Amino acid sequence: MLTMNEKISRARASVDRTWQLPWARRLRIWAAVVAVSLTGVFVGTMLFAQSEIAVGPFRADMSISPSIAGGTEVEIPPLGALHLDSHDGPIHLKVNLGSLDQERTEALIDDPTAISAAGQSAVDDVTKGVLQLGLRALGAAIVCALILAALIFRNIRRVAAAGVLALVVTGGSLGLAAGTVRPDSISEPRYEGLLVNAPAVVGDARRIADNYGRYADQLQQLVSNVSRIYTTVSTLPVFEPASNTTRILHVSDLHLNPTSWGVIRTVVKQWDIDAVVDTGDIVDWGSNAETSYVSNIGQLGVPYVYVRGNHDSMAIQAAVARQKNAKVLDNTTVTINGLTFAGIGDPEFTPDKSENPPVNADDPTASPLLASGERLATTIRGAQTKVDVALVHDPAMAPPLSGVVPLVLAGHKHKREVSVLAAPSPATSPSPAPSPSAPVTEAPQKTRLLVEGSSGGAGLRGLENEEPTPLTMSVLYFDETHALKAYDDIQLGGTGEQNVTMQRKVVGKDEPEPTTNPSVFNAVTPGINPSSVPPGR
């Protein structure tokens, strides 16, 4: 009786004998030829199956890559992308409309006839470009397969076999894609990025008819509308962020709007944001049931600096703090990318009221908001690291920070405001004239206050007025000295609206001269009743 080792030895010997048979050797060779050919096809397609074509005012970059599902992706930076189920695999088509000729775009917009002509020729341009790309991919795949086979086999027959196989595989894949083209797929696009919230960029795609001619009309609308967007963007004030620029996204008053997270994620990705700053009112009622809403913070992939608003309870603050990337500030500081933030939560928890209690005009310092602002100012003065940005929810907390920090970010008002805080009042007690040898006292630094609108469209409150409250957020650019150099104000139409706008302001150059915020001024000036100022919510 054979032992186990003897059985294994005999089986191994049998396999070795079979492996040496002529047919087995030929099988190994052909398997190697197939592997080398497919590798060449993959490398050639990934590296060289790319081309650039003119589509209306665009210079579109087109590429194809191996895929199981097929389909087409149209990228429109920085707005997002359209995904179309245009054909079956194994080839995926990608079109990037990232380059635009400004002169041609302006000419199209000024001349309605030119716009119509561009739209009518766009279909032909795309068709021609796809055909050229297919031929380029076929040639690249065959050449790469031949070169790779020649380097490995050094045998004419095997090299030729690899080339023929590459021709069959690539040609068959292109033929399958062409044979399964669905022109009506444009009627059911899937949006990503800001296009999720602004389908008006491509018009109402779901009303496109099922024929190719009306698809051309829709493409004309795409060319025209997106051209207008890019022309507007090209006129923004010139500001080129350096490699060491820190980009901060300022959001506020999300008020439990689930749409906000998708927009924030898109802006974080497309603007290469280093951190998100949230100045409060992330929810509506501060209830435990709302804590799950803040779990979206962990999906952003960047630090999330947060201060509590008057709609946020301590339970909500704790839920935010549990997120791995969250930095909750409550009379504390944190440094991110060299930029130091100090913040404090709103001292009031008032989710069910629309107005703040009036402050005693004879004693404005009795306000808990001002008291919290003073606490934060004391913390900033005692901080070991110079604080660059202060965070509060209600701008009425900002006056004590004047001259203490160069920039204060706030929310609460559901309306953007840019102002410079009034300089601190000089001491009222008489003081002797300084001696000639006494050091010169530096003037207090100017403190800029940026109040964000509502990044959640004010939640359900946004529907109370005739026009819905827009979703707003701002991208702040800081240089290597941690000074604010510019900011982009982004606004999306509120519930039921589909417009997107962006304005760039360069600090000290292109932005309007900031003025003193009246609501803040009234909160700190004796003799003026702050209750006369329209309250935030």
C-alpha cells in the first residue's frame, strides 16, 4: 500500500510528464500570447486612447478606458458631471469640457445665429471625435501589443498572433459599443456635483424626445448655457492662489437640510478645501433625534471646525465632537494648516423663538452674547499662539473681538454681510502726556467681520417668504502669513430654484469697502435699542 508521500510524488511526476507533452507546451505558449496581447491592449488604451476635439466653444478632452458597464461620463468642471447609460461595455467614454476659448464663447453669446450653428455642428463634432478616438485606440492597442510581444517572445509568429488578437479584442469591443449605442440615454442622465442642485445648466434633460434630431437641439442648449457660465467665471477678479494658500470653506445655519451635505462635499473636492468652518445652527431643534444628521461630517475627508448656534443643544455639540474629523470650539483654540482658530458656542439655546430678548440700552454689556464675546477675547489674548480667525454664531457676539483678531466669522442672520468692527473705545480716564522716550503704542488691528448666509437655505424657514432662501457658502483664501487675501461667495437657488452663482472678492482691491454692521453697532452703543434691529433666527 502506497504511503501519502508516495502518492503525492506519483501525482507530481504525472503532472510533470503531462506538462512536457507537445500540446501542453503549445497551450502554455498561447496562454502567454493571450496574456501579453491583452496587457498590451490595456496599456495602449490607458496611455494613448485620448484625443482633443473642438465642440462649439469647448476644447473637449476625450478618452476611453476598459470597463465592464460601459457608459459615458461628461465632466463640466467645477460644476460636476453627467453620467449617461449610452452603450454597453467593455469600453467607457469620458469627455472633459474643461477648456474654453473665451473669445469664441463671447462671440457665440453675442450672435444668436452663431449659437444655433454651434449647436447644430456639435453633434457632428462629437461623432467625428468619437470615430477618431476609436481609430486611435485601435492603433495604440495593436502597436503596444506588438511591441510588448516582440520584447518578450522574439518570435515573428507569436508577435503576429499577439497583434491579431489585439485587433480582434479591441475591434470587437469598439464594435460592441457602437452596436449598443442608445442616443436616447441623454433623457435620463445621472448628475454629480453642483449639477445635482443645478440641472438648469443642461436644461430639462428629461423632456428630450426619443429621436436623434432633438438630441442635437438639447446639445445646443448645453453649449449655450454652459458657455454663459464660463464667460461669467472668466470675468472674476484675478487672484491666483499660491501653492501654500490655505482654503477654508465657511458654512453656517444648515438647519437640518440634507441637500447641504452633497453641495459641501462637492465644493470641498473641487476647490481643494483644507478645512470646513461651521458657525452653528447645524440643526433646528437640538433634539437627540437630530444627532444622526451630523454623521455626514465624517464623510467630508477634511477637518470640520464647529461652534454651537442657538438652535444647537449640548447633545448636538457632543454628537459633532464624536465625528473623527470634527474640532469643536467652545472658548478654545485649534490650529489647522498653520491657521489658528478660536471659537465659542452661542450662550443661548432658543430653537423655538424668532427674536432675541432686547438688551438694556443703559447697560448693553448685560447681554449674554457680549459676555461670551468678551470671554473669547480674553482667551485669544492669553493664547500662546497668535489667533488668526475667531468664530462665533451670532454677530452680536463680535464687538468685544474688535482689535483682538483680524477676522471674525459668524452666521445667524441668514444673509451675507461684510463689515469692519468699530475700533475699541479709548480709555476715558485722563492720562499724562507720554515721555519722548516712551515706546510708541501700536494702533489696534482692524477686525473684519464676515457673516455667512444660510448654507441650508434656512431649512423649513426658507419657505416662509415668497422667495425661498438660497443656500450660501464661501471659500476663503489665506496666504502664508495667514492673512485673508480673497473669498469666493457661492450661492445656489433655494428650494424649487435651480440657479448657481459665484462672486470672487479680492480683499482690499476688488471687494466693496466694508461698512460697520448696523446690528452689531447697535448692540454695543448705549442709547440705541438693539431690539429695533431685525433679528436673525
